Amino acid sequence: MSEEIIDFENVRPTVPETNKVQQDDGTFKYIDRIYSRIFGSVYMIQKDGSQYKGKIEKRSIKLKDGTLGFVYLADNKWFNRVGLPIDKPDNLVTRDKNEI
């Protein structure tokens, strides 16, 4: 049996293929992406492969047909409901704290 010691402190995390997007020139770049687990909890895998440790918020937006959808906000970055990065929506639904 091998007595080899593995130094896990220096092991780089593996970046999922779904964090890779193709650019117009045919090259690929890695992005931050939101994922969800089967029971509804969400987490973000960053472009370096590490898991984001901060808070991920779910925000409601009003869609073009008048219905409500949602986006995610983590570390001032916005993501659509499939977890891909987007620009900050301009149609966020806001409520007065007295309404809650």
C-alpha cells in the first residue's frame, strides 16, 4: 500500500463544463453560474471552480406579459432563472415594507 500523502490545500477545484461559454471568436471563457439542488437550495460555482460562500438572493421581476418571474443576485452579479449571468433587470418588483 502506498504511503503517499495528498496535499488537499493545493488542489485546484474542477470547473464544470456548464460554466464554460463560447465567445464570438470561437474561444471559450469560464463564467460564474448559479445551480439549484433538488429541494430548492441554490449555490454558485465561480469561474475558478470554487463554491461561492456568500448570500444568494432571489428577486422578482415583472415579465413582458405582466406575469412575475425571478432572478438571482449574488455579490452584485445578476443571474437569470437558469443560472446564467445577465445585466441588472430594470423591471424589479418592489414592495413597501408595510405591505409584507
